[in-house]
Amino acid sequence: MKEIESKELQKWKDKYPLLKKLISMDEVFWLNPNVVDFHTGIKKSPLNHKDVRDAEERLKRFAPFIAKVFPETKEMNGLIESPLVRIPAMKRSLEQAYQQPILGELYLKCDSHLPISGSIKARGGIYEILKHAEELAFQHQLLTLQDDYSILDSDRFRTFFSHYSIAVGSTGNLGLSIGIISAKLGFNVSVHMSSDAKQWKKDLLRSKNVKVIEYEADYSKAVEEGRIQASNDPTCYFVDDENSHDLFLGYAVAASRLKKQLEEQEITIDEDHPLFVYLPCGVGGGPGGVAFGLKLLYQDNVHCFFAEPTHSPCMLLGLMTGLHDKVSVQDVGIDNVTDADGLAVGRPSGFVGKTIEPFLSGNYTVSDEQLYKLLKELVDTEGIHLEPSALAGMIGPSKLCKEGIEYLQQHHLTEKMSKGIHIVWGTGGSMVPEEMRTKYYEKGAKLALEKQQ
Ligand SMILES: *Cc1c(COP(=O)(O)O)cnc(C)c1O
């Protein structure tokens, strides 16, 4: 669909009252009218528990290789996992700033500190490349299920993989993950970067022998170019961020890892102790995969919300209109210009939108200004540095408690909130260079000050 005609758009605005606010780029909070109970939803799903377990097993097979080539994962025996931390000081700060009590405990899932590439993309991106490498090695009888996969760290395998290439389009973080793991295995890898991608991410990749191709246009264009390059070369494998089931499944493995962490910290999730999860959303694979994995484990006791920038609410637009990838934010006059580079996506994944639709509780938008203020506040209160995109989840608990009363009533949650757990998914930030970190913080400080005056 190209730009929507004004008559058509007016019809939509009448049908979806929130659309006007969305187009004005005001913050909105949307409840998904198509959410159903877990057992009804899973019947329609193209993926299931078995698919996620298969991904989990594959990551276990690769763990000896990962531990060997990325020493920072050694302590975790080659599992790429991040801490779950309680953030009570940030909770108090949010309650004050938004004049809204947050009932229940507040936690941060620090995917910002995932080893190897410092963002949620270290889950899906790395998983997809490992799966591809395994398939190639199986086909050529170089590897069996019984092998210790640390043998992949050898000239023999690197030479083998050097006959194959990998391509991906990215706003930055996916490129980092795919580039680093592919180069480590020995693949030739090209990353097609959108105009939003930060210079340091490009520099870092080039230093690791990754070919970086830059575009003036946005994410969708970078993906399109990557796809074209790959289709002309039979030895080239294209990581399709818009449609990939493997990426989605790699993200979904996060759920069983989180469940284990909650159990270790003696945090109960059940009918009387609901779990709320707030996930920053770009094209949808990361938050969609994590949410899907969590629904499989916690079913109706987990409630997932996506968060998007006010300038790039592509998933919300796709879900609200039911058009999914047939509509872009530009079609309705939204510019897709945001400092939240990981979320600067104008058109959502249709696959993710349709898969997650029966399970997602809602979606909200947040302004860039808020992201910076929250970034500064998290440093001040908890000493944790995230990148702007990764703060989109942080305002979720306040919004739910303030604007989601209808949802809480419908799902009989009102009385249970004080025993609830809120997990904000901190999707990236530990690899941001010091200098940029300072700039982000200062911007947040300046904005906070302006508000006071
Ligand atoms: C990619 C990314 C997301 C969102 O993931 P999608 O799969 O694009 O929806 C969120 N936060 C950060 C920091 C990211 O890099």
C-alpha cells in the first residue's frame, strides 16, 4: 500500500479513535482487542513448544564452541545469558515522576549486558547463524550431533565456511550480532546498514573484517538491498529480519532461561502472582519471540506489552488496522525519525504481527524525550547504562497502572497487582562507547531540567 488516500484515512480514523493521536505522534496506550486465552491462541500458532525446545537444544550443542571462542561466556558454560535485577530505586523515581504508584515489584532484564554483542540481538541473531552453520556442516558430513562442537574453532571449519557468505539488513544491533558471530565462524559477511545506524557500530564491525554497506534510506531499504544481493548468489544466506522463524525462536529461548532465574530468586509466578513484561519493539522479532516463549511457559499468568517510539509505531499500526506489513507508518504521515535507532522501523514483520496477535496484551508509544530522561534516571538510581531504545519498556508499569485499568479489571488482576512482578526488558546498551554514553546522559539531564523550569 502506498500513501493512503485522505478519504480512506478518514474512514480509519473514525474506526480507530486512537489513530488520530498516533498520527499526531502523541504517546498512546492501546489494548489489543484480539487477545484471547492461551489455549485458544496456541491452536492458531504456526510455531509451538517443540520448536522452541529444539532451538534450546541447539544452543546447548553450540555452548562448548561459544565458551571457547568468546571467553566472556566461559563462566556461563557458553550460554549467552543476562542478569535479572531488581530496581527498587528506579521504581520510586518512576512513581514520583509520573505521580502513579506501581503496585508489585519492578525488575530489569539486562539484555543490554548479554555477552558478545550487548543487545537482545545476541539471542536471535547468533542463534540463526549457528543453525545455518550446523546445517551446512551436517550436509557436508563434517559434524554430527554427537560431536563436541568446540571442533568448529579450527582452520578446517573456518576454511569450509569461507566458501559461504551471509547478508543482513539492520539498523545496527542485528548487524553487530550477525557480523561478529559470522566472522568468528569464518563466513564472508555483509551488513547492510540503514541511515540510523550509529558510526561506532559500523567501525566495530569493520574492525572485525565484516563488510559494511551504508544507505541513506531507512531500515526497510537496507533489508531490501541485502535480500537482492543474496538472491544473486547461491552460496549467500540472507538473514531475513522481517520473516525469519529462526530469529524468532532464538529470542523465544529467553523465556525458559528467565523462568530459571525467577525460580532461583524465589519469585513465584502463578494465578495469584501475575507477571507483566514490557518489550521495546522494532520490526517485532525480538519482543515477539520473547513474548511467545513466555506465553508458552506462563500462559494466562503473563501479560506482555510492546513499546515503540512515537515516531515509529509500526507494530501498533499494523495490529490496530489488521494490515500488519501491508501498512507503514509513512503511509499515514508518520516520519519514522527517532533517536531510538534499534526501534527505527517503519513497517512491521507480518509474520510476527500475526503470530503474536492472539497473545499480546497491548502496545504503547513513548517519546524520544522520555527515553532520554529515563536513561538518565536509571543511571542516577541504579547505576545502569542503557541505550535510548532500551528504555522504551521502562515507562510501561506506570502506564499500565494509570491507563490500563480496564485491562486489569477485565482480567481480574486489580486485587493481585500488589503481588505482581513487572519486568522491563532492557534490550541494549553495554557496548555503547563511553563518549556516547556521556552524551546520552547529558541530553537526559538537560531535558529533565527544562521540564522543572
Ligand atoms: C532490535 C532491537 C529491539 C527490537 O527488536 P526487533 O526484533 O527489531 O523488534 C529493541 N531494542 C534494541 C536495543 C534493539 O537493538
